[in-house]
Amino acid sequence: MAATAAAAAGVAVAGDRARRRQWRYTWESLAHLPLLRLYLFRPELSAAAAADHLRADLRLDDSLLLLSFSLAGEPVALRVPVPRVLVDPSAPPECRDAGDHVEVRLALVLPVDHPVVAAAFLPPPGEEPPAPLSLRDDIKNLSSGDVHLYCKACSARLTKQPLRNIEEMPSLNWEDVADNWFGGCCTSFGGASEKLVSQYINAYGRLEGTSLLNATSISIEKDYLEKDLASGLVSSVPSNDCDALQEDICDVHIGEDHTTGNMEFNSSEEKAYHEKQIGCNHVQCSVVPEEGPCVSNSEKDGDTLWTDQSGIIKVNPEESKNDSCVDDIEKPTKETDLLSVDPCNCCCDGGNSRKSEDNPSNVPSGNLEMQAKLDTQRDYKLTKSISLGCSFIVKASNLVNDVEWLELLCAHCSSPIGSYPSQHSHAPADGRVRLFKCYASSDLHVGGPHDVFRGHTLERLFVNLLLEVAEDEISFRTLVRDLKTKRPILQIVLLSSKAWLFSGYCYENDMDGSHGAAHLQPSVKILYSNCSNALEEDLRTVEEWSSKYRAEELYMMRRQIDELILSLNSARDNFPLSCSSLQGMYLSSLEC
């Protein structure tokens, strides 16, 4: 008898647990539909288990939706919290069984993002939705006083001295604006915008003590980093060979693959002039502007190279033992002065600089032609990529093979904190590093009210740039590639740029327990496919998909792509299985 009673008690407990099974719910509202949709499901629920006698009772005073139905002959009652929005009370809830989930639709009086809705339903303290990301607000808040930066993962300080002068980094896309501006008055003169871009980048690249802020990162000089962090950055060029160094820096040309190549000359005189300017027997070389205010030193075998504020590589004659590189160091020619001619003046005087007009006898016409050809051969895409670039997201139009972006890790916890550009070494090519806002904090109390970057998550930074690309390029398909290998990793199709979502859990027959509250969060709905482990034949299909639909190609570092995929995989669980896949891609969402 005792054994029978114990067995009956065990069955009763098991039945009680079965009646309190966990259900997942997701509320969704889209900008183009005046509806609030509810997905109610259990991951283990099969499509064959139909919900019978489905009923819904909306109680707006309590912000609750009471659902009752029978599942495999067992009664189920659920209490689902309703978001505080303007639901039309005159429209009854629409319920339907969708196989592996239950769907309920509520009609709305006004859209979720309407100002009236925001004023009528203020969120409780501490649960306010994140403010929209604004570069102007970031600059305003960071400029209010001295700022130190900290690692979000371990709160370790990253800067040894406070940042005082923070400016907005010029956009990489404003060259098109310059083209349009110059197009009306200088249609016969080529390269005007490139010259303007070059000078503008030079001006920003040589502002010592100035930090540059863009939508995803803050660019600071490596001298501002803490000693243990800066010590991890190699500060010297790994070769003291004069020929190799000058060839790497100076021998660049504009081409579709953005790689270095050899210049072509129309005469032996032009070649001789070129060799005099940038060959091994010279001492001054016009460097591509991305080298910035400080190029690394080389002090091996007595040779010392440095860069002054004008961007000219020089050799110390007292310390150098290579006579071929220093014969003319104290005898700069008039032709060499041409390298510092203001290129923007050419737009208004028919191609002759103002400096040459003042001294016509000092500038032979052949040298002017040669100078124009040297200016034309400058790789402006390389300049922009280093001086104004950031590896968080790189568009295909700004991709340069001559620049390698290296990851920067926290010296205390080895968590990622940013990146920096490198050329031919592991040192920052422009003497700066980029700290990503999603990994940095402007206050010791990470995520606190005084942390300017508290709302800058990886998801939100990516979504903001994704929406910007979709708006500018009118493209809703994106292919994310590995910045280093150029391999396709992630396919994305933007379904809705204005969605509001909230997901949570409720329990069967929990009629007296606390049901919590539902607060809709702005999000984007997307389809995605992870190609990181795809076979070669599958990658060919991805490439064909990108070409067929003219997908926008974006390049990111692999660690950030992997974090993004984890977020997409996690958000995918917010939808029932029958709704989570379409055309071989998965349905998911990202907060914005």
C-alpha cells in the first residue's frame, strides 16, 4: 500500500510539472502594419500537436492576454504580458493555431513609434530604451571634460593621459561630394577632388594630440595608450634597407587591385628626374599621406630614418653610414621643393601652382609635367584607408590590399578593444590605434550613466551601418567577408528596417504568479546564412548569389563576424521553427 501511495504521489508531481511547462512568447510589430503579433510556442512542440478550443481574453487594465486551449487533450492556460501600446479595444483578438505555435493578432490605434504612444506610456525608471546612437551627441559628451578610456570587459584603463581634444573624423565617402562640387567649374581638370581629399587628410592626420571619432571607433595616438598596452605595438620598421623602404613607400600607383607597381616614363629624362627625386641617391621622398605625423625609426647599422611634420622621410647624415643615401642631404634642389606645392591651387590657375607663378625661372616646364605625373600616380584610396579608415566595417570601394588591419587586445584580459592599420610591419602605419566603441568605456563604472559608450553594442553599431548602406546603395542584400582572407562568411537579407520586438517566457497554469512586463525594443528583421564552414561548391553559389542580386559587400575582422553570428543564432530562437527559415536562410533580428 505504501509503495502504491508513493507511486501515485510521484505521478501527481510529474503531472503538476507537466502542467507548468515553459512556453516562449515573442511580440512583434512592424512599421508598415498596424498590428501587434504574438508568437507563442515551445521548442519541443511538434507541428502535429494542434491546439483545440483556442480562446483569448485581452485585459488592457492589467496589460495581460489570457489564453486557454487544449493540447493533446490536456487543458492549458497561459498569462502573457502585453506591451504598453495603444491597442484597439473594439477589435477582438484574432487567434489561430499555426501547427508548432499559436499566433494572436491585436489591432493598433497608432504605430508603436508614434510620439503620442511614447508620451502616454513612459517606461519605469531603469528600463528606458537605449537612446539612438548619435555621433554628434558622443562628441558633445566627450568634449565636456578630460576623458579616460577603459576596457569594457575588465575595466582596465587604456589611456595613460586624458583625451582633451576630440574631433569628428571626416567621412570616407565625402570624395564623391567633392567630385560633384568640382564638376561644375573644373570639368576640364582631372583629379581636383583627389588633391583636395589628400590635403584634407594630411591636415587631420598631422593634428598631434587630437583624437578622431567616427560612428564605430575613436582614433587616438599610440603615445596616449597605457605603457603595458603600447609596449605590445612594434615601434620600428623591420628593415633598414634604404632601397626597399623607399620602393615600398613611394612606388605606388592607382589601379583596380590597389597594389603597388612600377611607374612608366615617356622619356629617359623623366626617368632620371624620378630617380633623382625618389631613388636611392636622394634623401627626401614624398610619402603617401597615410604615414601621418610619425613614421617608425630604424636605427640599425647607424642608419636613422624619421618623418617630419611635412611628411618627408629624412636620413640623419651624422648617424648614417650609407653614403649613397645621404650625399645630397644638405643640398635640396629646387625640383625637390615641388613636392610641397599646394595641389589645390592648380584648380584655379590652369594647372600651374601659385608658387611656380611667383618664381617661373625656378621651375622648368619639364619638371612641372613630371610633378603632375607623380601627383597623378598617388594612391588616394591607400591614403584614405589608413588616415580615415576603421576595420570595424570596410566597404568594397574602400578596400586596399596594401593595408593590413591588426587586432588590438587588452593587456590585462586579452579581450578585443580595437585595431590599427599596418604596412610592411606590425607597427601602426599612422601612429594611431582605433578603439571600438563596443569594447571601450568612457567611465570607470562600465555601463553607468556617465559612460558615453554604454549603449554602443556590436549589434547596434553593425545595424546602424547596415541601414546606412541599405539607404545609400538601395540594396537589401549584404555579403560580409573576412577582411583578411576575403572569404564570404555571412549572407544577410534585410526584411524590415523598422521592427519592434520583445521575447520572454510564461508558464502553464501560472495564474497567480508574477508575469513581468513586456517592453518592445527597436530592431531589424533579417534573413541570414552562416557560410563560415561552407564547402567550395557552396561558396561558388554564394558568389553567384552576390553577383546576381548585386549584394553590397562589406569586410569585417573575423572576431567581430563571429560575435555577430552568435547574436544572430541567439535571436533566432525567438521565433518558432516554422517561421525561422526561408529559402535556405534563417530568420533572426538585431537590436538597433
